Amino acid sequence: MKMWAGAVVAVIVGFATQASAQSGDSAKGQRVFNQQCRACHTLEKDGAQTAGPNLHGVFGRKAGTAPGYEFSEAMKKSGIVWDDTTMADYNRDPKGKVPGTKMVFNGVKQAPQLADLVAYLKQATE
């Protein structure tokens, strides 16, 4: 019985994450990015690789494959393809999603901020 309850909770959280990511506010997400992500990531095409990889074109790309950045083996082997759901899951708990990641950020824990961040990244990295 406990196993079923855990599975139901996981499905509900997954749907909530996906719905939140699709309903985020890009303007608010830009503020989240500027406060929590900009120190390590750039967004513009051909932007610098700094402490973290440039994120231009990240949606639809396999994790650990952006040229010009030295990713951890864990990220290269993660099998992640970036979309709304995987971006939200990773940014909620980077070390939990990809143990061994180089990313030192602890994550965005508040669902509305996370949805806003994903909405902004989706728009700003096209």
C-alpha cells in the first residue's frame, strides 16, 4: 500500500511540475535567473562559458553535450534531454537529480519561482 501511495505522489508531483513550468511568468523568471543563475551562466548565442555552461539552445539538447564546456561525467551520462520537466526537476535539486554534477547550486525550492525560471529560460535561450 505504501508503494502505491508513493507512486501516486510521484505522478502528481510530476504533473504539477510540468503544469507549473508551462504556466510560469517569464518576467519574474528573469529576476530569479539574475539573482540565482547569472553569476555562472550566460544565455546569448555564442556567449561565454563561465563557471557553468552557456545555456543558449539548451531546450531539446542532450545534457552534457554543449560545445566548449567541460561537463562532469555524471552529467554526460545522465541521459537527460532538456525540456520543461527535466529543467524544472534539475533546478529544484541539481545534486539529487544528477549525483556528481559540478553544479554547486542548491536549487530553487519554491514551485512558483521554479516555474517562472523555466518559462524565462525557455524564452531567453531560443
